[in-house]
Amino acid sequence: MRVPVSQRPESHSRFSAEMMKSVRVFSVHLLGLYLIFFRDQTECCSDVGSLPLKPTISHLEAVSDKQSLVVSWLRNQGAAENDIYEVQISRNEKDNIIYTRNVSASAGDSAEYSWTWVSDLPLECVDHSVRIRSFCNRSVPSPWSNWNTNDGEKIKDKRIKIFPSQRVLREGSTAMFCCVPPAGVNITSITFNNKPYPLMTIDSKVKAISVSDLKIPTLLIKKLLLTCTGSSGKNSTWNFVSFPPQKPRNLSCATSDMKNITCKWNSDRKRDPFDHNKQNYTLHIRNSDQAPVICKPSSCNFSAVENLQEYNIHLVVKDQLGEETETYSFNISERVLPVLEWDKVNPGMMDAFLSWSVQGIQMNLFCQVETNSGSITELICNSVSDLCTFKLEHLQPNTRYSTSVRCSVNGRLWGEWTKSIFFTTCPLVTLDLWRKIQPLSDSDDRRVTLLWNPHIAGGGATPVNIRSYKLKWSQGGQTWTELKDGGQNQTDVFIGAGRCDVSIEAVLQTGSFVRANITIPQKDVADFLPSKRRLSSSSAGGFNLSWDEQSSVTCGYTIEWCILGSPKPCTLKWIKVPKGKHTLFLPAGRRYLFNIYGCSEDGHTLLEIQTGYSQELNSVQSPSLKESARTTSSSITLEWFYDEDDPAQPAFITGYLVTVQEVGPETRLGQTKNLFNVSVADPRQKFVTIEGLQQQQEYICSVSALTNKGPGFPASITIRTRTNYLSHTAKILTAALILLGCIVLLWPRRKLLKNGLREIFIYPTGMNIKPPEIDSFLYETDQKLQNQKVEECISCDIEILNIEPLLHETTTLGDPDFTNAPYAPGSRSSLSSVQLQSVYCPQSAIVFCDGPTHQQMTSVTNRSYLSTNVENPSEPQEATFSDITSTFEPSDCLQESCVVIYGYI
């Protein structure tokens, strides 16, 4: 600190002047003493233009690590509490004012004011001077005090000094770093973490840089390197960045024995172990005279104060960057945390007995027991007596568990959970027992196959070894016992016709077992006849079983099933359903046979038999056709062999489909001709007769089994129908009778007919036309009519007309209605067909003859086979025969020229 020294007078005149000045000053001081001692102390200013007294700085202290100056000055007598002081701070030179501020300082009962100023530049870099003055009643200023100076660092060696150095800086702040060189050395650069920054000139020698937003280094070494380079060399130093202390959170205190108190808290931010900003934790009990307690970073332990129930504590956290505090009050009797210690755990099969003790206190406690399954059970424990005990229930056998416990005095503040203790429950083996009864021939005895499945309940914490099975059955007052090997799961016993009680139990090396019992009912001739039903699989790929509930059933139902159609032997399976439930869903395989039994005191009774497929397919086997089929001229009788109940079938057989197709040229080309179907609805009927067929015709007959998904693979055979000789005989006789009738009728006019025929068959020269032959015409017409299909059936008109002199004109065949219209010579009419509307198809050859007087018709009959148009091809078809008559009557036109025009359409 600099103290100004008065200069001595160099001459006598000056000495005289100084003496006069001293007298004036002395006089002023005397006046001030008068004002102080003889006037009101609340007055600081004279009534007539006097100035306030000049303040005096009594103390100037530099706090280097905080870069702050603490200024203290004496309070003048008579100064008021509302007085204002103006503070000025200069850097390096007195006239370099860097800070000016009016402050209102309160000294309280003290006679000294104090004020602190924080510098942005380290105080070691240059000199900093302070002066003050006061304002009386906030208006009249006093003279300035003398300058008080805090000297900067003076370099005595040749090394460059750096400030700050080895100091903890606040994270996120802006810091200034300076380099103070020795005399004659210039600073050329300053780097921060090897990064150069722009230089700031503080004075002629001192240089500085400013770094903003300081970060905590993420490296293991939490240091920041600062290097100053000058004309004589360079120097480096380290600094650190940290964060200020955090305010303690969740401060709470408790005791476990009413003798020792533990307080705990946590902070919002964890501090790195390599952080150089070390913190100090101190706990003060304000309402006691105990000394402060030095604490750990997150907890504090101290002894309870005798006869003190209410505690008011004050926790202080302090480090180089600041200070934080927290307060907390509590009643020690309400902050009890019981400490527990395990005694033992005794596990059972589905429960466990726990016991523990409470340390330090004896009172009724609320306790909680938790298992690793997450369940928590509460209980009340009286630790005054001895141990706390609890039975842990609803556990799984052969399962590993862990449990822990904690207690509370009031149910609000709970102690710590004890360390988990592990235990394993005992194994449990149950047996699912079933039977299959087979009567013996020529005897009332029965063979009972006992089947059982062992179930190890719970988990698999420890392996379970079944050493053997103990089998016992009794009938008629006698009891038999056998031991079976542990790897066996079925055996046969022979019993009589009466009721038999059977039981079986597993013999274990360690653990428990549950005995299984079953009753074999007595053999009864009038057994209950079970109902039978077919099932359909559901969309979920299984069977929804349902059955009628029986009032006689008292102990549930048992469903046994077997997968049919498998190359391996059927493995019997079963499942038991409790009473009151009469539906069940089972996953599907292929074909299943389900037997549903009802349980009562007298044993199990078969109630229903249900068969079903998981998924029905249409790829069923083809039937086997008999080669020797019975045939007639119009029917075929087919017979075949088929096992509709074969378990290997992939679907239920619902009937058969018989397909009949006529063999012809179109069939060889892949076309369908006269194809119709016949369905057989009864799957047990294995024959069918197809009627209404043509004689002497080949047919392809196919038979396939029907399922709900459609027909399966067909079996085919080719069969020819027989010849109908009776029909041929009737045709011959008909033709003979017609011929005989014509001869009889025409014989008297044979000469006239002969002349007329000569005129008819005289044609112009050059025309090669043969006379029509009626027999050939009738034969061809008959053949064509027999080969006609229903849809091809049309009419055929034959006209015999008078011929005009123009012999080269002809008349065409026409519609039958043409007879009702006048004839125009030389006109042409197209042929039209007659639509078939019934089973009868008319085909006729009609001869017309125009004459001057009348017309006569001669009838020609043609017997032809016609098929019936069947709506449903699956039903048997019938064959219909019809007579086709052609009429031709010669008229009196023999005297005129006639011509016969015939044709077949």
C-alpha cells in the first residue's frame, strides 16, 4: 500500500506559507471537533455552506483467489444511514478510472463500513487504487479520500509470470489471463489450450487475453494449459475448471437405535473424482451447543443429544467457487428405521416359514415381506417378545425364490430392505391316471390297462428322481400291491366283474407326492349305449368338442382320443374336465376318435363317441369297380367295393358320383357327348342302375367317392349295351305291312299308275336324274332319324306337286305351314326347323300333290330313338321311344304330270 509523503519546504517563505496553511487546517479541525461534540449528531453538514468531512479508508484487502478488493472506511460522527458513498477504482495510473459507483453502505452498530469489488482482471497483473467520498443527505459531496493502492506483481527474476495460476475457475464464466514480463521483455503471444488468442494491452509491459464460456475438460486430466511467449522465452501454467457447490437435496435424518443419527442427502450433479474443487461439508445443530460435525459428501453421522427430541440442523457445503446451505428439522422418535437380521428360512412344498430379529428397539412394528415375484405382504411384528415370524404361502413347488423384509414404526417411514435370502421349495409329483378295459372271452374277468403320466409341478430348480411307482388295487375285500419301475408308465391288471378301486403313487428320493385314484365300474350287461357324432374342425385348426351334461356325473368328465390313419400304433391320450364344464377345444392332427366318459362314484361311463378331421380333403381313394357289369339294351348296372370307414381316408365319405359318357368320334377328340351324372347319397350303397341308354352303344362309366370338399379320384370302365332285337323286328314288320297295304290299294289301278310313272320320269335330254326309290328313301330316313340328337331334331317336308309344262322348274322343301298357303309356281322357300319342346321329336316326310279334285295321303312310320332332356344329371335317366309317321297318299293326279321332291334336313 502506498502512503503519500509530504514534501519538506525548500525555503523560508515557503515555510511561512505552510505554517499559515497549517493554522487554517488546525482551525478547521477545531471547528469540526466543535461540531462533533457540541452540535446534534444527526447533522453532517453546516448550516452555512460547510462541506461534509473527508472520509478515510481504514483498510484495503485483496483476496487474490476471488480477484476481489475489500474496502473499509470509518464512519464519521453524525453520518446518517441514508448517506451515499461514491467509489472510484483506477487501474495502473491514478487517472485511469475503470470503475465508478455510488454505494449505500450500512455499518449497523459498527463504526466501520465495508464494501467488496470483484475485478475481471487478476489483481496481480497491475496496480489497483481506490478512493471514496460521501454525500451528505444525498446531495452535498465531501472531499475525496486519499488513494489507497493494491500493488500488482513485481518481477524480480527473469521469468514471465502468468495469472491466474493453479486456480479453480467457474464453469461457463469468462476469464482474463495476463502475462507479467520482467523489465525489457515484450510479450509476443498467449495461448490457451494451445490455441492463440488476441492480445490485450493492460500497460506498457503487461498483456492479457479473454476466454469466454469455460468448459470442463472431458479428458482424464482436468487441466487447462496457459502459455505466455516473450522475447526472452516462454512460460506455462495450469488452471482448472469446475462448477460451484450444489444445494443439498432431499435432506433427511433417521436413527435405528435412538442413539446414533444418520443424515443423508443427494446432489443434482455428481462431481468427477479428479475434480480439483474439493468441497467441505459441515453440519451444525442449531438448538444445541455441540460442535459442528464434519461430514462425508452424501451423509453425516453424529450421536444423539441427550434428552433432545426436536433437532434443527444446518448443513453447509463450501468450496473454492462458493457456498450452499440447507436446513432440516425432525423429531427423533418419528425417524426410527428398524434394522433387521435374518434368523432362518424353512421352505416347504408350496410355502416357507421366515423368521428375523430387530436390532436396538423393542416395540410393535409394521413389516413388509417381498419375494422375487414382486408380491409384497404386510404384517404386524411384536419384536418385544422375541423373533418376528411369517408364513410365505402360494408358492410353486421345486422353485427357487428370494425374499427380503423391512419394517416401520409408524407405517410411513420404512427401514432398509434386508439382504435377499434365497431358498428352494420342495418338489411335488402328481399322477394323471387313466384306464382301458378289455373283456376276456368266455369269462367274466377283464383286463385293465392302467396308464399314467407323471407331472412334476412347479419349476425345475432341482432334478426330480422318481425311483418307482407303488400300485394298489382292491376288489371283493382283497387288496394287491405291486411296485413298478420309475421309467414305466403303464401296466396290466386282471380283475373280476365287480367294482375295483385302484390307486398309484410315486416313490421319490426327496420331495412329496399326491396319490392318484380311479374306480373301475362293475361289468354290466345292459351298458349305457353312447351316442355317436361327427365333428368339423374349426378355423383355428382344432376341434370344439361339446357334449350333453349328465345329471349322474359327479366328478367331471374324461375325454380320451386317438389319432387314426397313422402308420404308427395309436397312442391313447386323455384329458380331464371338471364338473359343470361340457365344452373343450383340442388342437387338431388328422383324423381323431374322441370318447367322452362321465365320472361318478361307481367309475367312468362312456357317454359319447365323436369322430372328426382337422382338415377334410377331396383326395380320397377311388372305388374298385366290378368287371362283370349287368347290361341290357337300354341300361347298365354298376357295382363297386369301397371301405367308407377306413381311418386312412382324409375325409368323411358322404356318397358317390357316377358319370356316364357316350363313346364316339367326339370323345376321342376330347369333346363331351351325352355326358350325365348320377349321385348316390348313401355311402353304404355300392351299386346303381343307369337307364335310358341306346342299344349297342359304348359308354365310359366312372365312379368316385364324394366328400364335403368334392369328389375324389375316379375309377372308370367301358361298357357296351346290348342289341334290342324286338325293335328291329317291329321295323321290318312295319315296312312289310306298309308295302302290302300299298300293293292292295294300288293293284286295281296298276295300269294307270304305270302310265303316270312313265310321264313323271320323262326328263329333258341331258338331265341325269334317277327315279326316286321309296324303299331306299325310307331306309335312309330311318337311319338318320336314329342318329339324331335332341338339339339336332328338325322337320323334314316332302312335297309332291303337279308339274307344269316347264319341267326344269322345281319346288323346294318348306315349312309344314306351307300347305295352308297358296302355291306359287317357281317360288323358293327356305327350310325351317321345329323347336323341340318335349320328349317327343317329330320327324316326318310329307308328300303334297296338287290336283283338280282331291288329295290322298299314304302313311310311312319310322320308329326312332330319342333322348330325354334331363334337368338334373345326377338322377337316373330314362329312354323314350316315339313313332314317326310319314304319310303319302296318291291322288287322282295320275292323269297329270307329277314330281316327288324329297329331302332330309
